[in-house]
Amino acid sequence: MLDLDPPPDDLERRLSDLLAMLIRMGFPFAVAQDAVQAAMLKDQEWLADGRASVIKNRPAWIRTVAIRAAQAEMRRRRRERALDLGAEPAIIPFPALDQEEEDRQRLNAIHAALGRLPEELRTVLLMHTIGGRTIRGIAGDLGVAFGAANHRLTRARQIVRDELRAQGFELPESA
């Protein structure tokens, strides 16, 4: 059963959760707010066109649309800034490039490890760590039992941790 028309209170909570998630991810408030609006407009467009029936997990789809909209806006702003400064857009540094070489290597290793995770594990890990969602909330969003969501999170963390250690990265005991 597809949740095509959530109650207004639920929709407001989802919007505020989405805005908070984007801000936690480091997007400026204005960009996060625009991205949430863009995601909701796209959602309404898909509902009107009848394409929403192909979406298996609507809240996750909306989060993905919002994140992509925020990333696109940040790229557009960087290009504009580069043009204002007379620089080529291709040489605008990504914030991670300003970090030390080891930090960049660790970041690349984390991205690679996340990319190799099975989708169901990666989804739970990203929803929890980046989205700030509780395991109970994730279980509800995905339509799985609490224990299954908890197991997926634990397994995803273990796989990423093992891959990073196998590549020679030292991790704190709490990792």
C-alpha cells in the first residue's frame, strides 16, 4: 500500500526532519530550504502524473531528491563564484580537498566501502548516520522489524570498519 496522501501533521514533521537532515549534512539553511521545496514539488508532480506508483519507499525517495537538489544548488553556486572570480569552474576545490592527504584517502576509502555495501545495508547506515533517524523510525520507513533494521545497521558498520582496517586505517576503539 502506497502512502500517497499523508496527514498534514505527518507531512510537516517529514518536512522539518528533511530540513534538519540537510542542515546536519552541512548545507546552508537557504539551500536546504530550497531543496526541501524542490523535493516536495517533484513529489507533487509525480503524484499528479501518476508516476508515484513506481516508488517503493516514498520518504526515502523524497530524501534522495532533496539531497540531489541541494548538491546541484551547491554546484551552481560554486560555478557562479568561480565565474565571478574569473577562475575556471573545474578548479574550484571541493571542501574535502583542503584536508590532509590521509584524510582524503580515508574519505575515499569510506566512500568506496559504502559503495560496495548491499543497498539494504547502505540505506539503513546512511539514514541513521547522515539522516539522524532512529532505528525504530528507519524500521517504520522501510517496513521491516526493529531487529532487522538494527541488524542491518550493525552489519553495515562492521563491514565498513573491517574494510577500512584492511586498508590500513587506524580507527578508534569506539568506531
